[in-house]
Amino acid sequence: MKEDKVRIIPYNEDYRNDVLRVWEASVLATHDFLLEADFQHIKILVQSIDFYDFKVFLAVSGAQLLGFIGVLDDKVEMLFIEPTYTGFGLGKELMGYAINELGANKVDVNEQNRRAVSFYEKLGFEAYERTNLDDQGNPYPLLRMSLFK
């Protein structure tokens, strides 16, 4: 990773295209269980998001976006890291910010994304509910997780 210090900053519209690019790259790298048609449908939904409806924070190095997190109420709704920067602790840093600064204590995760499930479990999250379908009605089970300290 670059030598520049990673900063966590609030989302602003100047980063919108970068956020969408990181989302797509991250999903393609981690959600290999998604059918192409479902991915394309979700991509259209994500492109229509008003990120100001969430508390979105960006991990940046210089002006480069490395990842981002979005919280609504007490739930992490989005956490995506640029694939070339996974494994450097950025997800953990963003989750720490969301938990400590934004009061986040819940997250939904695709059950098939075992790496993400393990990540959240290591942070102290436990599944309290399982759905057979995702929030769009597709056959991608979700684990609803809550932070237990």
C-alpha cells in the first residue's frame, strides 16, 4: 500500500464515481456466487443510490479511494474495499469507525460470502437470523448479525 496515511473522511459527491468503481470491483472479487443477471440488476440499484441518505465514510490515501462504509441508523449497509487493498486492515478500521463513532451494531451479510461472515465474526458479530432470500427476493441467503461485546 502507498506510504500516504489512510484517512477516514465523510463522503462527498466528488468521490461518487470512485465509490461506484470500488463497489463493482469489490463485488466482482468477493461475490462469485452472484449470477450475472442478478449482479447487473444490483448494479443498477447501486448506481441509483443517494449516498447522502446514509452516513458514508471513505478510506482515502491522498486523493485515492481505498474503501468505504455506509451506515443507516445502527446498521452497516455497505462495506467495500478496493480488492488490491484487502488484507491491510482497512475493513477493520472502517468497521471500528462505524461501531465507535456511528453507533453501528448490526450488519446483514450474504451467507455464501464466507470470508465476510468470518470477518464479522472476528469483530464480535453473531448471527441472530437467517433468511432464505436477499432483500431483493433473490435466492442468496442473508445472515442478520449483531455485535455482542
